[in-house]
Amino acid sequence: MSAGKKHARSEGEEQSARSAKKLKTTAVIENGPTESEPRSVEAEKKKKKDKKDKKDKEKKEKKEKKEKKDKKERKEKKENKQLEDEVAGDRKASTTADTEIAAVEPQPQSDKKEKKKKSKSKPEPESSDRSTPNSTGQDGLPNERAADQAPAVNGAAQRNGASYSYRQTAALDAVPEEEIQEFLKKQEIVVADPCGTKLRPVTQFSHLPSSTLLSKKPFASFTAPTPIQAASWPFSLSGRDVIGIAETGSGKTMAFALPCVESLASSPKPKHSKKDKTAFARAVVVSPTRELAMQTHAALSSLASLVGLSAVCLYGGASKDDQRALLRRNAGADIIVATPGRLKDFLAEGCVSLSDVMFAVLDEADRMLDKGFEDDIKLILGSCPPRERRQTLMFTATWPTSVRGLAEGFMVDPVKVTIGSRTRAGGDENGEANGTVELQANSRIEQKVEVVDPRGKEQRLAELLREAQKGSAKNDRILVFCLYKKEAVRVEQFLQKRGIRVASIHGDLRQDQRTRSLEAFKAGTTTVLVATDVAARGLDIPEVKLVINVTFPLTIEDYVHRIGRTGRAGKAGKAITLFTEHDKAHSGSLINVLRAANQPVPDELLKFGTTVKKKTHDTYGAFFKDVDMSKKGTKITFD
């Protein structure tokens, strides 16, 4: 065979082979893979489908879970609302000896279901829940059973996961309604509760529910609760947030001390590692001055020690190392009483934590919320659990509009308890008249205002001291207030040169010097104490017969607090103010305070005018409108 034919034949065979291969490939594409080839394409499709089905199933389960959760929340919300509606209704005549101040007791079956749910569910991670203020119910039942039988008075348990067992005792229920109304009217008690809860004031110590603390008889030396204690205790022992406004020397410290100790005594202490050097407090009380913090600490310690609780006082001017050692020695301390600055320092260092706090108190609340302390308080309360998971109390003698909105931002539906008539001159229940807050000084204090020449104030002061300490009154304690530290030093030296036993307390003195001066004055070894406004608030100094204002304070609120150092605990007192032309901007507000307390207004003071100077704003000056944001708006309709 020739070479050309062979070549043609080989080309033909090669072309046939290529055609056959192409045909086979086409068949594979059209008819799918053959039996021998792996089903990779089909497996990939199946894998994608399974993945999609799984994703759809997860979405469906998630949706069902969310719907179930929403349904449960709606059901709980509905039940809570029914409970609150029951509580808000007026109490009818009770057929039992111990009447529950709460909603109708839940049915046994639902109670069992609830307990079953609780046993299955995991415990709450947060340990700062409010707990029952009383360790036993009125009938002596253990705390858990008492809590089951006495649902929360005001819905606080629904807010923070705790249950409260405050009940009105049989003795309190037995008091006729006419007697209760007469007590409220006589003591000029006004209670404003946004939840509408009706609780009777505790007019006798025997009306308080039994507890471990009260079994120790801490009030044996007292005859009856003061009005602020009587009206606020039922709400604070129920777990409610409370704003207490009462005159100076009215027992406000014990008004928050009792519910604080009861709350902590009846709740378990959160566990922390023994190696942890941080002190975890369960209650915090913030005071504006060192001396007031020490005084409050002494009152709280006397109660806390009866039930095995510890309290520590933290304040500036003292050794931080000593205070740290005190915290370690007291295993962190259950209660911390502190001034804002020192507490801020310890929080920043990490040696104090407020994450377990279930009870927070602002003493002299209006001072704590003004511009000087506002940022500190925001930081301190911001270090505590959210307001829904803690109980917050605020007490003061003066409550200006400027701090109300800020205060209620730290609280949940606070009950406002006001003692003393603040509704004169056309004012409302909040104590407002003609757009300004009507202040009221202690009615037991005789107030006298003398208009003098600024250059003759010190000479007049010496004359007043000689007149006040004549004969049998030579050892009477007299508190002299100055406005500035250097003025206090000058007045002290002026009196010392005239042979008057005098001590002083102001910001330029070391803390040990301030403490010595105050102790000497309390003991009576020094009969005259010259002070700046560090001694104006809260200090309970017994037997102060006279307060003299050498220079008028910067605000009318501080005037009310200054003169409140006398006339305490139901006793009478006297206050003399040396008023000069430099103080004329305060004449209108001072005249209002004098008239509200039925005190004489001298003609010389009236000459300065009765206009009340508007408080200025940093941005808008004296032309801004101070609006109480806590009030609800009024809807206006037009025809």
C-alpha cells in the first residue's frame, strides 16, 4: 500500500475517533452521568437544598420562640396590670385580723404552676434584686411564705424580681378612719402617689410589722414615730421609691435608716471570692458634708449592729489607707455612708463596687442634685444597678423646682411625702405659689431680722452674744454662721479678743480640727461655734438655743437649713439674722419665709421690696422659665 493511502487512512480513523468522543460527551451532557461516573452535581444540589431547609427550619423555630415569649410577656403584663388595679382600689372592710395591703391572693393551681416554672428556670444572674423588708410576716410565717401570701403592694416586685411582704397590722387596721384623717390633717401630711396606693400612716411603733430588727426594740427611748417617719415607712417598707420633704429636725435620718436595715437584713448577701479585694456594698447613703456623713453613719450603725450588719463611713480629709483597712475588716461593709468626692475616688480605684446595691439614699437631696454635685451623683448612681432594680430614697427640708425633674430621673414612680403646709398663698400640693416654690421654716423657731449697717455687724454680734448668755443662760450653745471661710476666721478672732469661748468649723481647717471643734461644742466645753455652711445641713447638735446669721447665705434654701440647727426634736429655738443692704436681693424671698411661719416682718426689711428675684440660668440668664418637667401636661381644646 502506498504511503499516501496509509496517511489518508490514518487521518480518517483519527477523525472517526474524534467524532465518537464528541458524540459520547454530548450524550453525557444530555442524558446525565453514566452509572460509572460519580454523581457530584446531584450531591451538590442535595447539599444546598438540605442547607436551605435547615435554615428555614431555624428561622421558623426562632419565630415560634419569639411569638411564645411575646405571648408570655403579654400574659404577665396583663396579670401585673390586674394586680396593680386591685392594689390601687380603695380598701374595703376586712374580715381577717391581718389584712393584706395587696391584690387578691392567687389561686392555688396557678401558684403551683408558677413555682414549677421557677424551679425549671435558671436563677437570675443579678444579685441586686430588692428583697422583702421583713424577715417574717405578721403571723410569724417565714419570709418566703409571707411573701407568697402578701403580693407586692405597688408592683415593685414586678419591676425588680423581688417580693415584698409589708402588711398593715391588726392594731393599725383597728384605728378608726376618723382618727387617721385627723392625724394627717393635724400634722399637715400630704402623700402624692402616682400609683394611687392607699397606705395608712404608722402612728405608733407597735403598728409596724414584726421583724428581727424590731424585736430588739430599737425605738424604746421614743414615744411615737415623727410625721415623716409615720407617713413614709409604709411605702419604703413596701419597696417603693420615696421623696420625703419635712422641716429640719423632724427625724428624716431614721425615716430612711429603718427601711434600709430591714431590706438588707431580710435578703441574702451575694457571694464573692474571699480573694477579691473589692468591697461590695449593698446599700449606699450619700451626704453633702463630712460631719453629716459621720452623724448618719452613727445612726445607721446603731440599727445595723442589732441584726449583724456592718456600716462604714467614707469621707475626705481622713486617711484613705485607714478607710480601706476598715472596708477589709468589715468584709466589704453592707452599708456605705459617704461624701461624693471620697466615694468617687474609691470607685475609680476599684476598691469599692456598687454593683450589688439594692438600696440608695440621697440625704439633703436638693443639695446633692444641684450643679455642684450633679455630675458626681450621676456617676455614683450610674455605678449602681438600674433604677428598676434598686430602691431609691431622697430626703430633704427644701425641694426647689429646679431639682425635681432630675431627681425623678433616678427613680421609678416615686411616692412624694410632704410634711407641713406648703399650700398657702394659693399654692398647690407641691408647694408652689405664683410660680415659685414656697419654702417653710420650722414653725417652732422664733425668727428675728435686724437691718444693720454692714460695718457694724461684728459689734452687734458681740452685743447679741452677751445678751443671750446672761445669768443662768451663760452656758447656752449659740451657733454663728458666716458666708466665707476668711470671714469665719476674722469673726472667731474678734470674739476671742473679747474673752468669749469660741471654736470654728470651715473648709480651711483639717478634718481632725473640725471634728474637735464640733465635739467640744456638742459637749458644752465651748459655748459658741462659728461656722460656714458646712454646718448648715443635717447636723443634729443638741441644745442649740440660738442661731445668728452674721451674713445672709447665697440662697433662701440655705437660710432655712441654717436656722434649722435650733428648734430640733420638738423643742423651741430662736434665730437672729443681721440683714444689710448688700443682701437686698434676698428680701422678697426672706419676707415670704417669715410670713409663711407667721413671724414678724420689720418695716426696714420691707423697704428693700417684696419682689422675689428669679433664679438665673447659665445660658438664658434671668429670663428663662423654670418648668417642672415631672408634671403632666394639660390638654387644651378649642370650640
